[in-house]
Amino acid sequence: MMMFGACIFMFSVAGKADVHAASTVNQAKTINVNKMYKGSLANKKEILYKVILTEPGNVTLSIKRNAKTSFEGHIQNSKGYIYTFVYTKRQDDTSGFDEVQVGLPKGTYYVRINNSGGQGSKADYQFSTKYTKSQYYEKESNDKVATANAINLNATYKGVISHSDDRDYFRFVVPQNGNVTLNMKQKRDTIWRGSIQDRSNKKLAELNSNENGSLTTYMKKGTYYFVMENYDDSVDVPYEFTISDRTSSLKASQINVTNNTGKADSVKVSSLKKGDVVTVYDVKSKGNVIAKTTAKGTSVSFKVSQLGKKTGKVYVTVMKSPLRESDRVAQTFKGETSPSVKTSQVKVTNHKGKADTVVISSLAKGDVVKIYKAKSKGSMLVKGTAKGKKLTLSIKQLGKKSGKVYVTVTKSGQQESGRVAVSYKKEK
């Protein structure tokens, strides 16, 4: 995004910073990102601010419009190198802002605001430098092979073409011989051109975003470059791209896991295409394959003898030939239903003149016991967690007459059991 000679007061010779630019950076006022600032300029004057980025990310320079004048704003380094610039529209509606984005590495930068033309003796300006920390945004300047941003496969990156001749270079490594897919964001009435090339600028693949959103090409192990450039109306429009040697991962919403009690468990994966290979693993990396199959339609279902009695996770991948297997996506499943208590485990005493008690025995430490007053729905009377094999719960008043309470137990990592009715006698 290199801009030489973009502003007369900045460059007298292309590639050489003007003395004025270098001398004024020491006087620049330091400002914070994501904060609005206001000021006033005399006609044809300018002001410089310093911005420090502690991490790389995306910076948006936003300047409010003024009905009496136009402002020029740009982001530069201490030597006067301009990364991007913006001009405000001069119009009666001054509620809007004009803005431009640029990706930058961590460092110190300067925002210069200039009154580029107007009627009044003073021009009131208002601006902000909005910042989003990100390792996945282009870092200017990256206009040639030598300054290409290093990127990872299978991650989405963003950037901006700042002018019609701008080219953004990215460097990536293909770890083994195989197919690689380039995906580019598509936007109506905007066309980016993306190409994959080697170090000698030989093009291996090229994609215009209006024609298709992706292309797949075979590549040998090695280092390559992706170049993004303007084709039609893409200047200052943020782009997105991904270079992958893997199939795109499933979404968790595509995976449904049922952990049954007393019968085989099931895993269903939907929104597939015929030929997709789906694999279910027991852990996030390495581990064992629980099940694997090739889709004959838009979904696949697996029967698994036992996922486990407690709440857990499975990890699912998909492979769309000729790409490699996707990353594993976790999906949580609920634990099995806890076994119900036996009536012989529960003793209910309906006291007269003091609180009633429910004693539950033959428990395990951590079991959660709940006492309800109805077979279904209804309110819970009391609950408690066992610290040993026995738990005693106190209820202020069950009633003077005989009746029933309904008891459940929830074991660690499992779901609540069904309610079991336990009778109690009337007060004595």
C-alpha cells in the first residue's frame, strides 16, 4: 500500500521524506486508540498526532465531515512513509464520517490531519483511530515478495487494497504435496483478483472473486506467495481470504450425539455431501477412532456401543476429496440417566412438633438428592449433596396426614434419575 508523492507537503521526491515531516513527529501529541478527538485548524494548516500500537491489528482512521471544508487525513511512520489516506466529503450533511482501514504491525505511527480546502478562517475537525487487535490482518507495507506477510494455512485473513495499483503479498508454506484451496470473499459490484505464484512471480493459479468464490489446485511441497489486487471497484473495500490444504471443519450444530441408557449410543452428522468421509474420535488429538464412514447422502449415523456413562465429548472430522481431513470439532454429550433410588434406600419420618426428615442411604459421595412433592412437575421441597454414603434432609412440614414424597438422585456427570414415590405415615 505504498503511496509516494501522495501529499505535496509530505514528499518532494518519491521515496524520500520531506524534512518538515521528520521534524514535526517529535512534537506530535500522543493519543489513544478507540477514542474521539476534536480540534480546530486555521485554513491550509495541519496537525500531527502519535499513536502507539502494542500489538498488530487493523486501524480505521475516521474523520467527521465538515460543510465548509474538506479534510485530508493519513497514517504515516516517523520518516513520512504513508500507509493510507482519506479525504472527507464536503457537504451539508455533516453527521457522517469518512474513513479508511489499514493493517499494521505493532509500532509507533502518526495521524496527520490537513485542511485541504475551505472558506472559513478555522476548520473544526473530529476524528478517531479505531483499532482491533488481530494477527489475521495484513500488515503494511507488504507490496512485494520481499515484504510479504507470513500467513498460516487454514486461517482466514483480512486486508484492504488502498489504491488501484496496490498489491498485497502474503507468504505461505505447503507442508506436503497435495491439493490447496483458495477461498475469497465475494461482494456484489466488487471484484478482487487473487493469484498464487512462486518466488519468481510465475502464476500457478488465479481467481477473480466475481467468477467463483474458490479454486483448488495441486501444489508441491514448498513456499509460495498469494497476491491480492484490485480488479474492479475494490479499493478501500475490506477483503477476506483463506488458503487451505484441509477440508473446512464441520459446525458443532451439524453433530448430534445421544448417550442412551441401557442401549447403544448414537452420533448423527448432517448437512453433508455424497462422498464425504466422516470420522469420530474419542479425544482432541491422536486417540482412537470410534467410528468412520462415507456419506451416501446428506447425513450419516453411527451406532456406538458405549460412549460413557458420564457427560463427555466426541471429536468429529470430515474429508472432502481431494483435500485432507479437516480439524476435529468437539461436540458435548450428556451423561446417561442416573439409576433411580430404591424405596428401601429412603426412610421418611413425619414428626409431630418438629421438622420432618428424609434419610437416604447407599449413596456415593457427590450424589445430589432432590425431594419433590409431586410425581411430575410441582415444586422441589429440598435438595442436598451426599458427603458420604448417607444423607439426611430436613423438611419443615410434610403434613399431618400420611402421604408421599418423590425422590431423585443425580450422580456426578450424569442426568437426574426418574422420581421414585416413597410413602410416609401420618404424624403421631
